[in-house]
Amino acid sequence: MAQHIAYLGLGANLDDAAHTVRQAIVQLNGAAMTVLAQSSLYRSAPVDAQGPDFYNAVLKIATALKPGVLLQTLLQLEQQHGRTRAYRNAPRTLDIDLLLYDDLILHEAGLTLPHPRLHERAFVLLPLLEIAPGIVLPRLGAAKNFLPQCADQLIEQVT
């Protein structure tokens, strides 16, 4: 089976959020995917949301799963960690976003690639650029070019 390269954004801001993100990374490695690179953990203030600070990380993975199947696998792991969707941008026990999948551009019900807001979020861009400094976002260009637009978002590297 052909292997595809994908990038995942992980975040949590409820319960022991930092531990949850670290635990999810371990669970993802081997769940029909192999973690090739892992960013540091970052703490960031919520963007367009309320609640405690988030803990975030980005993973580079290899997988044979198709994008829709991969997304369903990620959603199942969120549910295992007690994720509920009470309202848009509600605080969460675990959030895993499929950010990029090869150079695929896709618009389907429930899945848009690249992730539609990844270039607007420091909590995605900083960890992504840590593990893939030269990454180019399909149709958008070099990811590093979007960092100045996120300069007002509070974020710090934790580990």
C-alpha cells in the first residue's frame, strides 16, 4: 500500500491537557500510522474561543489510510478521550485536526485540505514550522510567510 505523508494538529484545554496531548501522540503511533516527527508542546491562549489555555503539538505521520478514513480514526481517538462538541470552539479534552495530506487539495463534507485556518493560527504554524521549516502549503505558499499575521496570538513553547 502506498504511504502518504500527513500533518496532524493536536490540542486540548480541559483536564490534564498537556498529559492528554502526550498520551494521544503515543496512541497515534501505530494506529495505522507512524509518527515521523513530533513538535515540542506549546501552550497558547484560545483563539476565537473561551476557556483555559490550550496545549498544542503537530505531528508528521506516514499512513496508508485515505484522508476520510484517517479523519474518522482521529475522531474516534477524540471520542475515546471524552471529546464532546457542545458548541463551536467549545473547550475540549482533545482535538485532532488533519492539517495536510500530501499536497492534496480537497473540499468534501466534513473535510477540507489543507485545513482552512491552519495559516491563521500560531498554535499550528509554530509547531509545524519546528518540524518542517520549509513546508509549503498547497495554494497558499510558504507557511513561514504567515507567521507575522499571527504575531498578536499568545503562545509559548513548553517542552
